[in-house]
Amino acid sequence: MDTDTLTINGERLWHSLMTLAEIGATAKGGVKRLALTDLDKQGRDLVISWGREAGLHITIDKIGNVFMRRDGLNKTLPPIMSGSHIDTQPTGGKFDGNYGVLAALEVVRTLNEKNIQTQASIEVAIWTNEEGSRFVPVMMGSGVFCGAFTLEHAYAARDVEGKSVHDELERIGYIGDEQPGQHPVGAYFEAHIEQGPVLENAGKVIGVVPAVLGLSWYDCEVTGMEAHAGPTPMPLRKDALQAAIKIMQETVNIAHRYPPYGRGTVGFIENFPNSRNVIPGQVKFSVDLRNVSEVLLNKMHDEMLSFIEKLRKETGLEIKIKRVSHYPPCPFHPDCVAAVRQAASDLGYSTMDVVSGAGHDAIYVARLAASGMIFVPCKDGISHNEIEDAKPEHLEAGCNVLLHAILDRAQIASN
């Protein structure tokens, strides 16, 4: 058959997504399926049952990552892997993560149906606790897999009820035998809804993802002195909130100075004593800086510290800032990016490059193997929300691109 025009079964992909979405379905049409809960177990069991029906061999490692392999002819070649996660946010949608797993499954279903053999094996991956909404750190399964943190560190993480990752994995029956990381990967592709409005606004079907933004998270604390809002003259105040506001504004200003990928966000604020007629004495808040290169991210970091030092001298207030998390930018492998771009072009889909502003398991897998991502539009750019939505034809298109990108790396075996 002419594999150049090979396409997946879009109706089957959509049906799989809607069936999985029934597990943890919410009243608003979303999904709540937190990592390592009974609902997560049900979701895993369902997808694995589909994998077994497709003739895939199942392996589970000690952090609960699931790998479902379709054998290739050349067993010496490392498998070409594709997947994502099926755990969700508390107010999650049907597509975030789930699409990447079920698109990969649809690829192997299509190859089975068309009796197409590949040289390298193909694997569908389900990564544990990507969302981090129940257990921290986020992207836990892929992080342990690539050695970003230890299995013991992940096992010790606890939810708000004090339940540990280890105990919950054991309870739902998903502590496997394989040591994380002792699993070869020849290349990795992850299909995902964009989780932003860029593709939809541009009217494009496929986002080619050359990189993921790096980020630095900070905790900032400004200390002044509480005083009565009426009797205290303006020049004599030690208003912590007014100094904090200047830092918050500078966070946004810094991002504007480094377009097009500079990002600056203040998402958490704690004002003390938070009383209508009291001058604020202490303000704690978060700062989130992002950019596409480490050089630019470091410049943004330096400008933030320089601004705070200047403000400290001008106001005489105590200002503390601490970087609490840092993920370097992740450029994807040129060969994988090219494979996605070529597949989309060959299939006639409109494309544009979209640098991801969100974290994905592909970031960690890229430390071990050539990796790439495929984005498709989502309605109004909304994600991590029960109303998250995507068009069936866009999901089908992304899966078709995934199919051909995987075949580019796995290589179709000669008849």
C-alpha cells in the first residue's frame, strides 16, 4: 500500500477519548482523575486493556510508568516512544495528556490494521503524575525516569491527607519491577493540545514545537510597618504593598523587554494584615519568569535582582527574593522537529512554529533521547479547565502527523 497517504481512524480516536473521559467525568463536562487515585487506576486499567487488545507487551516500572510495546523486526534497535499522561487537574478536561496517550495508541492500531511492520519497536507511554496536582514534583514519572530526582524522593511525596506516592502506587497495584531509566528510548514524540490561543488565532492546524520555555519561580517578601491609614502622612509610611506593586509591575515590564517569548507573571499574593484601614506591613507574592533561552532567562533574572536592590535602597524596606524552582529551556532535537514539520507538509496541513509555554513529559525524556512535540488547537486556548475542548478533525490531523513522524524514525520494513 502507499504509506505516504496513510491516515488514522479519527472516529476511533475520538471514541477512545470520550470513553476514557467517562472515568472521573464532572458535571461541567470535564474530568477529575487525580494521580494514583482509584479513578486513575480505572483509567490505567482501561488503556492497558486496549493495549493488550492491540497485541502490545506491557511493562511497568517502579514509579508506575507504563510502556506498551509493539515489536519491530530489529530487536537491537531501541523503541520509538510516544505518549503523555492520563492524570488530570481537579478541574481538568478530556484532552490534556489523554490525547497524547490515545493518539499514540491509535498509531499502533492503524499499523496493525494495515499490517505495516517497522524495523524499530513502537511504544506507547503513560507517565505517572504529570500534573502534580496531588503530589509534588510535577512530571514525576518522567522526572524519575530521566534521573532528575530519585525514586526515593518521589516515593516520599505526600498529598494533603498525608498519603505517600509509594503507598498509593502500591495500593492501586502499579509499582512495577523495572528500574526507572533502565528502558531504552530511540526517539520520543508527544502529541498535545496547545493549551494556548496561538494556533486558533492564526487559523493553523498543526503547531511544530521547536522548544519549551525555561522558567524561574521566585518567592518574594516585602516587609514594612503596619500603621493607621488615616493619621499616618504619606511621606512617613513604610507601605510594603506599594513597594511590592512596583516589583509586580517590573515583572511584567521585564517580560515585555524580551519578546516574543518573554513571560512575567505574579499569580500569588498574600497581604498582611489585609485590613481596609491599615497600611500593609508585609506582602508575600510569587514571581514567574520564562523565556526560550537560558541566556535570556538569566538576563531577566539579573534585571529583577538589580531592580529589587535599587528599590531596597530607595525605600529602606526589607525585601527578600528567593528562586525556589528553575527549569532550563528545552530545545527539541532538530531531526524530530524536522520529522514533524515534514509530515505536516506532506499531509497538506497548515503549520506554524509554537514554542510551548507549559511543561510536558517530553522535557525530561529529551534528556535521554531525541524528542519532539506536535500541537493542535484547543478552543479559545483554554486548558486545565472543565470546558477544555478541541475539534475532532484537529485531533485527527495531529495524530496523522504523529503517525508519519513515528514511521520516519521507526522505519517501515521492506516487504
